[in-house]
Amino acid sequence: MPDNYNRVTVEIGGQRLALRTSNDPDYVVFLANYVDEKIRALAEKNPRLSISQLALLAAINLADEIHNPKPRAAEKEANS
């Protein structure tokens, strides 16, 4: 069986991660950059948190983005 996987190295939260994926490498880099941006934003607001704490907080926030039926932009407008 041929190896249909791509190898991609990304950096998230200052940590290098070598991935093996069947996804498009550019898409994986896009995802990694998105997560990295979330972690960096959290780190700016919470400089005392460790990278693992930031990663967990980012994971919760990303899960909320996926599962919250109310878009964040609409929520901000309602609060204005």
C-alpha cells in the first residue's frame, strides 16, 4: 500500500510539531497558523499561563466557536 501521507512541520505556541497527514499541506499550515494566533492572543492577555494551559484554553475557545450557534459578530453587535 503506497504512503499517501504528507509530512508537514508547523509551529504552534512556539512548539515545533511534525505532522503526517492526508490533508493538503497548505491547509494544515493554515490550521496551525489559526491555532497559533488564538494561543498568541490568549498569551498576551494571560502572560502567566504555561503553554499547556494556553493550549487547553485555546481548545475550549475553539470548541465554543464550533458549537456555539450564535456567531460572535452578532453577539458583539447585540452588546453594543
